[in-house]
Amino acid sequence: MSVDPEIALIVIGDEILKGLVQDVNTLYLAKALRKVGLELKRVFIVPDEKEIIAEEVHHASQAFSFVFTCGGVGPTHDDVTYEAVAQGFGLETSINKELLSYMEGLFPGSVPAKRLAVAPSPCEVIGIKRLNVKEGKKSSTPFPIIKVGNVYVLPGSPRYFQEACDHVCALLDYGIKVHSCSIDINMDEFDLISNNLESVVEKWLPQVAIGSYPQKPPPVRTLITLESRDWKAMRQAKREIEQLIPMDKILWKKFDTDMANKDYDSLQSEEHFAIDAIHRCYDQFQPNQIFLSFNGGKDCTAVLHLVAIVVEMRKVPPPICLYVTSDDDFEEVKTFVDDASFYYGVQMVHRSGSMRRVLTEFILNKPELKACLMGIRKGDPGSERLDIFTQTDPDWPRLMRVCPILKWSYRQVWKFLLDHEVPYCSLYDEGYTSLGSRGTTTKNPLLQHPNNPLRYLPAYTLADDSTERQGRG
């Protein structure tokens, strides 16, 4: 098998071909595969006809390293995917006891449970733990998918497809994280030719893939995308392109009111609780009395994004951010801190030294500061002594510590970041689950890929919240 496996998707359903339902699963799978360094090479759309599905499965399973199917796995007469997959592999179907056990748990005492358990024989049954959106944790009642050969058979319902897709993509072999970024400019593609973009493209191929895509006018815009498995190479190529383009032509992406309103409208209950805590902070203190402790980690990144929503809604200036640095910080963290400062339009104050000394000097220089927003979360060292609002201890500078996500779990943090497409430090995609200094931080051993010891899964795939700090010295 090649180092870079080729993957295909077979979308099954008359409703897709008739234009009755929009296919959103293809987009989701393509993005999910990219997150683990894989690419979707081909998509086939077929009707609910067993012979056609079987033929497509037969050919695709031989032509591609892995094949996903979606749709046609329900209890109705037109759900024939299991039979078709069996036919495509020259197999019989029978009641699968493991599959039946899952179905009886999902549909106790119902006739459809037995029908849904008739599957190709043999096949591998994979349990997918569902996410309880309200509680931000895995449900106790998983649902099953099956794998036959190199074909993963997934449901067509977007909600179930997405959860199954995330599970399978995280386990596939060979994938190495592909980093990506983009530059949005108000120039057309013809103008780019005169700016020597091609010279940068040629210089960095094949290490960095650079593309340009015209956007819908008005105004005239072009999106330049960069992708690479080498994060540093991608960043350098991006800088070289930015140097070729006049500064006034680059549309620097920043968090704005429209994005804040969109994110607010899609918040879940625990996220609303955090937003309310931030509103209470701004009710109690003036904007210039509030600052945010930021170290580039996932938790304070979530808090910064929540705060950005609130300040946009309240039409007040964003808080100043304090970043306590050391000589042993990861380069990726430093870069992300700078990127976050620009994206959210916040002033990032860099100070080195111990937290207590830095904070003491910081408050002496800015005596108006009265409240500190923090990304502390339950399970963090010292969090058991904190509430959402907690005054500092007597031997520290006098401040109100505000911890909006104190009651969030590890899974809730990642659900929030992923659902709202919040930018986060690239190290989390390389197996790090908790970030400290380089000398005391390693990749979480629990995320080492079972079939490829040189590869680590992304932080958001960690199954057990209690193991988050494994890898911290």
C-alpha cells in the first residue's frame, strides 16, 4: 500500500440524485480526512439500487485504499446497502449477533432491530459513542457501523455520519497532519501573475501546496491557500507571499460582529453559562479594569473567544491580555499567541518571570486592573478551591479571578473549539493535550497511533478526560 492512501466515498440515496436533500456528508468527510492528513480522491453518487451499489462497492474497494459509504442502512424497503456491500464482496448476509446486541439496546423489543442486524458475513462491528450535547460527554448508548474489507459502511443521517466519520478518520493509518492557512486579497488572479506568485509556488513545491481561488464579486477577491505537512515551511511560504503583495491589498482576517452573532446563536447551555459569567464580570467591572491571562493553551483560547463574543455584543474594547513567557516556550505557541492577538484585536503584553512576580509588577504598572479572566478548568491544579468568581489569596495582588469555563470538561472545550472553528495552537494536532514548556511537555502517550508509533492522533480524540495531563512533567 502506498504511503499516501487514496480514499473514496460512495453516497447512496435517490433523494440526493433527485435534489430533494442536500449532500453535506461529502464536505464533512473531506474536512475530517484533511485533519488527519488524508485526502478524499473520488466521490460517487448512486441510487438506492442494490445492483448499482454492489458494482460500485466492488470496483471502488479494489481501486482505493479505503472506501466510505453513507446512506441506505435503515429499516425501510429502500435501505439495501448492507445487502449490496455483501454482494460487492461476494458474501452472504446473516444476523450478526454483535450488531443485534447494539440494535436491541437502541430499539428494545422492536422488529426493526432484527432487520437492522442482518449484515454481510463476515464483517467487523465498530461501536460509536454518541456525544451528549447537553452534557458535553459521551452517551452510554453507542450506535454501530460495520466494516467489510476496506469499506466502512456509515449511516446517511448527517449527525450519525459525522460522529462515525470522526471516529473512523482518527483511526486510519498513514495520515500525517496537514497544516493549512490562507491569504485573502482584493486582487484578481491575473494581477497575481505580475506579482511573481508563481516563483514562490515553484520554490516551495512539493513541500507546500499553494492554490489560488477567485471569490464571488463584488469586490474582486482571490483566496490564496497554503497546505503542508511541515508547519514551519508553510509559515515561511506564507510570509514570502505576503511580502510580494501590497499591504493594502491583503484582507487581514479578524474576528468581527457578524462572526460573534453567528457564534452566539449556536451556543449550547454550558456555553451560555460561561457567556453569562463574562457578562457578570463586565457588569461588575469597567472594561479597562479587566484583563485576560493568556498562555496560548486550549482553555484560555476558548475563554478568549467567548470574551470576544461578549465585547462585540456589548460594543466595548477588548481586554488587554497578559502572556507570561519563558525561554523554553514552544515556537508554535509563540506564533499562535501573536496570531491570536491580531485575529481578536487584543493587546498582548509579553512578560517573563514567575507568575507571581510578573503579576505583581503588572498590577503596579496598571493599578486600574481589578479582574482577571482565566482559562482554569475543573481538574486543573488548584481548581478545587475556586468558584466562577474568587478573590485572590492575601499574599497575591488583589484581584477578582473570573473562571467562565471552570465547570467545563476536556471534551466540552474541544467541542466548543471545533464547533465554532476557533483557531488553536497547531501542537494540539500533533498529539499534545496539555501545553507547558518544551522541557516538561511531551506528546500524550495515549494518543500514539496503534499501527504507526511515529504518529500521534489529535488532542480532541482523547477518550478519557482524566488523562489530559499525561505528557506533562
